Amino acid sequence: MNEELKNDLPELDEIAAECCEAVEEEPCCPEMLGDIVAETVTIEQGGAQNVKAETVNVNQGGIAYAEGKFIDVKDGGIALAMGENMTVTDGGVAVAIAENVRMTDAVAVFVAANQVSGENVKVIFDMRAAVVFGVVLGVVAGLFSRLLGRKA
């Protein structure tokens, strides 16, 4: 009986080959990969890995990397956001790079923008602080490398 069942099953190698051919032609389930490219992207209570759009709206969600002309975040967060105009309300951005950034009740680790405005905002590093941090870190790393180089 087991012999009959084995004979009726297709070969595993054949199935694997068909899957590989299908993936090479066109990746299946791009929404599962988290990469989104569109004119307008709205994420509500969800998330995405990479988003590239003219307008990006996030409401109670998150994005790892967002690039767009207009980026609006409410009650959510973005790890790296690059755009022209960015608004963050009750949310956070790890790195924000934009022409104009408006933040209300928000947190950002690093902001590089021509104009930053907002209320109740906490920015860990602005452009000047990042430059000073980089210089100090470079000097400290240089001193340690010299000290460790002499002892070895």
C-alpha cells in the first residue's frame, strides 16, 4: 500500500524545479516581501519594509524605509524617512531627511532638514550635534587605535 502512495506522488525535485522557474519569471507574493512602489501609499495599523511613493501616509503603523515627496505619520513610526515635506504627529522617526519637517508630540533620533518646526518635540541629534558627535567619536577612535597600536 505504501508503494502505491509513493508512486502517485509527484517527484519532489520536479515540484522544486517548477517553483524556482516561477520565482525567476515573476516573484510571487510581493506584498509579503514588504516592498511597495506606488503613487500614493496609505498604511493603517500595518507595516512595510520599503515604501517609495509620491505621498506616504502612515496611521498606527510602521515603515522601515520610506521615500516620498509628502510623508505623513500619525501614531506610528518610520526608521528612515527621506522626502521633501514630512509631518509626524504622535509618532517617531529614527532618521528624517527632508526639506521641511513638522513634528507634534513626536520623537526623532536624527533630523537633517532645511526647516524644522513643531510642538513638544524631542530630537536627539540635529545636524550640528551629529557633526560634533562624529568628530568626537573620530578623535576617540583615533586615540584608542594609537594606544592599542603601541602596546601590540
